[in-house]
Amino acid sequence: MDLEARKINFVQEFLRLESEEIIGDLEKILIKTKTDLYEKNLRPMSIEQFNAEIEQSMNDSKNGRLIKASDLKEKIKKWS
């Protein structure tokens, strides 16, 4: 069975579930697995990349390409 067929089969089975406990357990497994995978692939940036990021940030600051935290919070509130 290919991945697409497996996903469809899983979703169909999931939609038939009536147990909140099982759904909660599946949510926990999904979150933990995604977190573990993310952390496994996480790599520290090189010192060169770190310095380039700082340089870009300083350049953005000098050229007025910043957003105040309060403005960003207001923008985020409008997302929902």
C-alpha cells in the first residue's frame, strides 16, 4: 500500500472513532513524534551564518525594516 492510500485509510479509520481517549492518545503521539523528528533534524548554525544573521538584522534596523512588538501583536489578533 503506498503512502497516499495509507493516509486515506488512516483518516477513514480516525473519522470512525468515537473514543475521546483514543483521539487524545493519537494527538499526543502525533505531537511527540513531530517534535522528536524536528529535534532530530535540528542543527546548530555555523558561526558564519550566525554573524550573517546579525549583520542582516543590523542592516534591517538601520533601514527601518522593523515592526514594533505591539504592532505585531495587533496584527496577530486579526488573524483569528
